[in-house]
Amino acid sequence: MSKLQPQQRYAVVGLGASGLSCVRFLLQHNIKPLVCDTREHPAGLDALPAELEVVTGGLPQQALLDCDVVLVSPGVALATPELQALAKAGVQLIGDVELFCHYAKAPIVAITGSNGKSTVTSLVGEMAKQAGLNVAVGGNIGVPALDLLDPQVQLYVLELSSFQLETTHSLRAKAATVLNISEDHMDRYAGLNEYIAAKHKIAHQAEQLIVNLDDPQSWVDDSPASRITFSIQQTADFSLSHDQAYLLRGEKTLLETSALALVGTHNYANILASLALAEAVGIDLDASLCAAKKFAGLAHRCQLVARKNGIAWINDSKATNVGATLAALQGLSGNSGRLWLIAGGDSKEGDLSELKAAFAKLAGVVAFGKDKQRFVELANNVYLRDDLESAFAWCAEQAESGDTVLLSPACASLDMYKNFEARGQHFCQLVEAL
């Protein structure tokens, strides 16, 4: 793959935000791609120019075989039989991030992981802004990668999903990290090892790797890149003091954790990873620390919605897998008062058994949604309700002043909501109505 070649034939498979960004980019280079989607009425269809050839409701195999390059949206699995046939026929299958890599002039910070990547991506962006850099932040969150391209940009900070990394071969990040690994998307991967391999692609050709010493599955052993380490459990380049009162760089105290707007040990790990990434690309340390102190986190990620009647209501709707929910439960375990959990949704065929020990320490769990019955098998303090509203009402009846109620579903939202944001917004509305 190189830059776009006008004489070649291109197609875009899958619309949505990244697919539309690919179409726009190709049109800017005077290339009219074939656009197709397996859905009859995909999002973004109305935004396409009338002169483009568009096929919906399936993939036109022969027309795609006539293409040289097919840009595949992250939501379309490479294991799709039609795409496998294209690959065997020699058609190049790439994603929007691969195309971005051939046009980006500024250094790239690349961030992946099962959990925390949106927080870290956003925080590194804030650190760069605080240092006065012209920084562009996006990828798997916010703005699609191709829409970020600008000759004035001094630093790109990209969140990258495993799906995006599958079709990316030329990243060469200035600094990259796999924050952590926990089982996710097992409905798309043949097993955990295949998922890990996709995540590890972020390290290929990276200059520096930021390594989480607490999570061996995240380690990329075959990369020659230099390493900066972080840990909340042991000695590392960036670490947490034994009493959890300070963030450290080596033996040097950087910040008191009490000065941070973010709470929970999992967020301390996110801040340490962000500081390491910022150092790797030369961002001023004082600017990074200033940004870390002010950063209050992202909506739907362990977000304190309100305290009402002495009860803390926390929205962690972004926790769409077991690892994310475990991180939230661990991060809040030091709080006084009892902890109540609202969970459930589409478990994506993931293994929920890791939640057993954590559930045993909770005041109670209420599950709703498509796979709610799977939660009953984990502990004897699990109760079932039909939807979020009734689960919320149950918690409101049970919780007392000093307690915490946490929405951290460990499941995807698509069985009942458009996305995790919509689920989180519903939770927030319920809190506000108390």
C-alpha cells in the first residue's frame, strides 16, 4: 500500500463514520469509489453524492473483485466470506487508519487496550494542548482518522480498536501502548489469542512502547522498540506509591492523588500511562501534570452523575466487557459504604466467570437485558429485572445514605440501546429524576 493511485480502482465496504470519511477522502483526491454495505439502509447513506455507485443489502462480489483496493470499515469483519475471497484474489484490504498513515506528517501517539483507551487518548490530547501543541485527537473516538489530517497538526493522538488494527500495517507510531487485555469481542474472534494478536499490531514498527507491568498479556515481546513502564502494583518508570497517595516518576513524587479530579486506582493507571506517553513524545512534564490534575474524565466512564440522598450514582456505561467492570469495581472498592451494581446487556459470548469473586463482595447486583440470566449463575446476590428503569428503581429502594450505585454493565448495549452512550444517558436521566 502507498498513497492513492488515481489509475487504481477503489471501493469502500461499510458506511458509518469511518466509511464516510474514506469516501470523502477519496473524492478529495478525485477518486470515485464503489460504495457498498450489507445493510439495506446504513447510516450515512443520505450523505453520499448522487453520482457514486452504491450497493446496499449485500456485497457485489464481481464488482469488488474488479477493484485494486478495498477500504473496509472496522464494523465489517475480515472473516466475512466475501472479503476472504477478495484477499485470496489479491485485492488489497485496508482500513482508514492505514490510509491515514501514508498521509500523516506529524508524529503519532497510538493507544489501544480493552479498557481505558478513550480516557488515556483524551488525557494525552489535553496534555499536548496544555503544552501549546497543535494536537489532533480521534480515531476510534470522536473524529475519524482521515478527517484529522492537516498540515498544521504537530501531534496526532489516536485511539485504535482491534478491528482498526487488523487492517493497519504501516503505523510506525512515535509512541504506542497496549494498556491492558481482557476478553472482549469473542463473537468476532476465534479466541483470546487472536484478539491479543490484533491488539499487539499497534507495536509493529513503533519507536517507543509504554508497557503495563501489571498485565503480562499486554506485553509485546517481539518488538525492538525502547520501553517506558508503568504500574500501580510494583516499581516502574511511572508508578503509584504503596499507600496510593502519590504518582511517581522513578523515586520522584509527581502528584498527590488527592489533587486529581479522577478517582479510583484504575484511573491512576490511566494517568500514569498518559504521563509515560507524553514523555515519550517530548511533552513538557509540568504541562502534563497540570492537565492531569484538571482532567475530570469522560462521560459514561466511571462518571459521578450526582449524589442524591447521600447516595453516589456512577455511570460507567462504557464498561462493555468484564475487564472494564472489574476495573471499576476494584477502583471503587476503597469507598466507604456499600456498593450496588447494575449490569447486563449483550455479553458478546464472553466469559463472565471472572466476576464471581467481585460479586461476592457487593451489597447486591441487579441484571437486565438479553443475557441477564447468565449473571444469576455467578452469585446468590444477583437479582433480575426487565430493563434499566426497573433495575434502577430496585437500587433506589435498596441503597442507603453512604452507599454507591454503579452502572457498569460488563456487556454491550445493542440489545436495547443504539449505543453505550444512549444507555448511559438513560441512566443519567433516571438519576436526575430522583
